Amino acid sequence: MLEFVAQRDAVMVHEACEGWGTDEGKLIEILTAQSKPQMRRVAQIYLETHGKTLTSVLDGELSGFFGGSTDFQYFMNCLCSDPATLDAQFLVESMKGGGTDEKLLSEIICTRNNLELAQAKAAFQRDNGKTVEQWV
């Protein structure tokens, strides 16, 4: 049943984004009703079906509606990202710029198990071309 719902929702997201204009209300209705694992499955099916990541589509579709990058757009990208990639993005956010966000860094390091940390480190290296240790 969950697989059917994920496939249905991937089709509905595509329909909301297809053509000229976006049905933002429909997008919000579909995407905010999902749990994170369900949303990741919708994103996976969307990629397999349409050859584009759901996050790239949402970036394009939601930016105009909300007037640029917004908290909702950020939330939707977090929801669609796999945990390791999201943790890698959080690591970058916690260490970029003129200081370190110790709260965010502690949140990642102290609440993940060894496997999750290893996966986040691998995603970090894949996405940034450096290891976490090299970045630090």
C-alpha cells in the first residue's frame, strides 16, 4: 500500500509542476502530508521516472511562489534528502563562514551512531571533494 501511495504522490507532484505555472497548493498538500521515509521514497520514484531529483524540481518550482529561497523551501529540501547527505550538508553549514555553529555540530556528532557518522562523512567527501578532517 505504501509503495502505491509513493508512486501516486510522485505522479501528483509531477502533475503539479508540469506545464506553465505550478500548482503550489497541490505541492504543499502532497509533500507536507508525508513522513520523511515516505518522502524519500516519493523522491526516489520521481528520480527514476522523470530523471530529475525532486529537490531540483522543488527549488525551481517553489522559489518563485515564495519569493526566493525560504524556510519552507529549505524544509522541503531537508525532507527530500537522504539522511547521510542531509547530515553532510549540516556539517558544512555548521563549519562554513567566520565561525562554527557548535550547537549544530554537536547535534550531528552526538546524536548519530557510528554507521550514520561514517555515511555522513562519506557523503561529505563525495559532495565537497575533501574529508571532514581536511575541512576542519
